[in-house]
Amino acid sequence: MFVKPEDAASALFAGPFALTTLSAPDRPAFPALVTPDAQVTDLRAALGDDRLTIRGLLGTWEAALPRLRALAEDGGPGRKPLADFRVHAPVEPRQVFQSGANYRQHVIDLHVAHRAPGDDRPEEERRAEAAEIMDRRAAEDLPYVFIGLPSAITGPYDDVVLPAWAEKPDWELELAAVIGRPAYQVSVEEALDHVAGYTIANDLTDRTTVFRRDMPQIGTDWLRSKNAPGFTPLGPWIVPAASIADPDDLQVTLKLNGETMQDESTKDMIFGVARVVSYVSRTAHLLPGDLVLTGSPAGNGMHWGRLLRDGDVMEGSVTGLGVQRTRCVAEGAL
């Protein structure tokens, strides 16, 4: 399934085409080119490679891009309606890099709502500390990045299973950069040249397991709190970077059961996309298809005092990148 725009005449995304992974009933998944009017081209047939995947296509991004543009313009009899297919996560990355505490207001809210064990300081003091930490990080050029698991990724319209042990599951809608050219120790000025496109990620987090309460001096436990199967709904599309005028000026919006919870511009990021990609590349070798999540804005469940429950429906959008919609299901309820 896919989510149509509220206005049937509206485009699904910005630009002439996007990429994703689709499947027909009882058939294997395949890489697809989708046009804004919801028509699909099977890229295996169009590019003459029965084993092609989106990750493989991203590995030849510069050479593939002109052919993809031509396919989007030419149309042809092989196109089929998107409604005939299931939409999967658009790419299977080898590596997932996740930025934390990258929106100024979000960091302040989390300091207030999610205090560390034994921290009994007043709210005003913790807000001031958050601002000081962000100013220092920005000056020292130190984004906070950790590693996620590809096995946590699920499709943009799949159900999200809330594990029985997750007492406070929360949403975190994010802009994600998709790598097209290998990147290692690239400068901020070069970084966006290595980004093939952008997609939407919802980086779910169980707030009760973020901090190791048995070993508070160890700090955060991102494995347990963020990497349950299906905790990263991804997609629906990879929109080429050329179709996004400025990734640091997009609106990130999440609705819970129709009520807007997050609605913030990426302008509020402490570190823009180029700075985050460059920072990751100082240590890691970024590969085609890898994801760099850029953090989530204010408006998480901890801020609202309302965490995810069985039956909740999350709808996430980022300007020009489409809409994902996922339903929460308690473990054992499926």
C-alpha cells in the first residue's frame, strides 16, 4: 500500500522521480522508479539487470542518474500503477549512523523530561546546562552520532511491534541522507557531493532503557532502546538530492492519530546535513546505500507526556519526501 496525498492532484514527492523497493503479491521485491503521478517502472527490466537492487544502483549513482532521468521523462508501456504494489523500505543499508541531540529545542525538552538517574536539579538549571552543552558542541564541531542496526528497519507503511519490555516507546521523526558515493574523511564542503538523496526515518526509542540504571556511569544503551525489529520505519522514497533545494530548510512533521506532535524546520538543527556527514566520515567509511539520520526535532512523547500505545497511528512527512504511515501493535497482538 501507499499513502496518497490529501489532494489527489498533488505529487507524491518533489522532482521528476524517486526510487524505492516494491513487490507484487507473492513476488520478490524489486527496485523501482516512481514518478510523482504514482506510476512505476521496474528498474531490473529497464536497466537490463535481473539482480539489481537500490543499494546496487546507488553504487553506480553518477552513471545511473542520467539514465534514471531519461526513464522518468520517456515513460513507456512498461509502467504500472503504484497501487498494485507493496512499498518496502527503499534501501537495505550496510550501515546506519544516527545523530542524537541535534535540534536545539529538542535537547532542551529532553533535558527537562528525561533526567538521568539521581539528577534532582531544578528544571531551570537543566535547561541552562542543555544550552551550554549545545553551544560547546557547535563550537567544537562535535555532533553526537551512534550506530544503528539495519535489522531495525521496516517499511514506511508496515506495522510497528511494540515489545512487551518497552515501557515508554517514543517517536523521533528524522530527515535521513542516503549515501551515493563512498565517503571517507571528506570536508564539510565536499560532503553533500556524496549524498545521492534523502528519505524519511522514524527512529523509535524506548525511553526507559536509554540509560543503564545498573551502571549509570556507563551512560546510554542505544542497542536496547533503539534497535528492536521494526523500530526504524524508513521511506517511502529516496528523492534525489538534486530535487531538494536545501536539506537544511525542510519541515519535519509527525502526527499521532491525526494530532500534530512534531512540526519543526531542519533549520533548528545544530549541525546541518553536510556537517553531520563530514563528521561521520572522519571515523567511518561511508558506503553507497548507507543512511545518516540527522536527529529529531522537539515534540517527542516525553515532551507531551504521551508515549506510544497499541493501535496508535503515526504519520510522518518531510517537505518533498512524501508521507509514511505506521500503526503500532503491542507484541503478541498480531
